[in-house]
Amino acid sequence: MTLNMFEQFMSPTYLGLPLIGLALVLPLLLYPTPSRRWLGNRLLSLQAHLINRFVQQIFLPMNLSGHKWATLLTSVMIFLITLNLLGLLPYTFTPTTQLSLNLGLAVPLWLATVTIGMRNQPTHALGHLLPEGTPTPLIPVLIIIETISLFIRPLALGVRLTANLTAGHLLIQLISTATFVLLPLMPTVAILTTALLFLLTLLEIAVAMIQAYVFILLLSLYLQENV
């Protein structure tokens, strides 16, 4: 039973080839290509409106040098939201439940923000390792603690996204299994469990979007420290 619960997080294969690559390419095929016409359809207008609102929310407190990241961070957020939502469909695989994929996104982006800070303003970037007014005996300890917290950031980004999605999928599977087991035995309880499953699915849809937003929001905060 335990093995079957976690089998949904294994990358599916066909003829020995992992299909995670196909799952990563699929979101690119779902979004409509922007038209050169002055007036687009309702779907394109809604897509443009949501993207504009997101860019304003994320990059409003940031200076102009950080606005160069708008396209990259917006694309990553849309990519993550699509993968998370597609993973809630039956008989689908969620690539973002793989810690390796999330770390593969988090580490390069975090490293780029740190590299920009070290190159453009090294004094300000290194100043985050030692708060102003620190007593002299505590300086070595605080530098070590701040350095560890700096390098934990990409790990926290990847683990947060993986843990939230994995926990949600496990809860959905447990409650759906309980519903099928209780249906012939206690139909009334099974109906209540089905209602709970429906509410949990709505919650997981919200979590799928919120976690992608939080992933990009934290990256923008790291970027804001270094630009």
C-alpha cells in the first residue's frame, strides 16, 4: 500500500525512455501564440491582463536594473503553474513533485542573483552577512550563520515546492481510496468523504498556483537584495 501511494511520483517510462521530458514540453503547447493583430481574442486579452498584473505586483518595489528579469521570472511562474495544475488531472504525472527538477530551477536562478550582487555591488552584498552594530565577539558566529542561511535559500525553494505538492497529492489519494472503500459499506459516510475530496481538490488548485507564485516572489526578493 505504501509503495503504491508513492508510485505516482515516479517518472513514467516508455520503451525505457523517461516521459518527464514530454511533460515538461506540454505546457508550451497549451498557451496561445500572441497575434500581431491590434485586437486579440478574449483568451489572449485575459492572458495579457494577468501577466501585466503579476509583473506590476512583483517588480513595482524593484529598481530599473531588476526589471530585466521580468520576462524570465514571469515565464518560470507560468511554467510552474501549468505543471502544477496539469498534475492534478487523473492519470497524469507532476514533474514538480521531483526535488531534482525544483532544485534545477532554484539553484541557477538563486546563483544568478548572488552573482549579480557580487559583481555590481560587492560591498553591499557582503554587508548582508553582518548586521550593523553587531558586538565584536559575535561577528564570527553571525557570519557563519548568515552564510549558511544564504546557501540554504535554493534548497528551501525546492523543498517547499516539492513538499507542498507531494503532501497534497498524497492527501487526495488517501481520501479518494477511503471513498471507494466506504462506498459499498457506508454510503452516507462515502458521500461526506466525496464532498471533502472535492473541497480538498479546490484547495490543491489554489496551492498549485500559490506555490508557484511564492517561488517567484522569493526569487524576486533575493534579486531585490542584489540589484
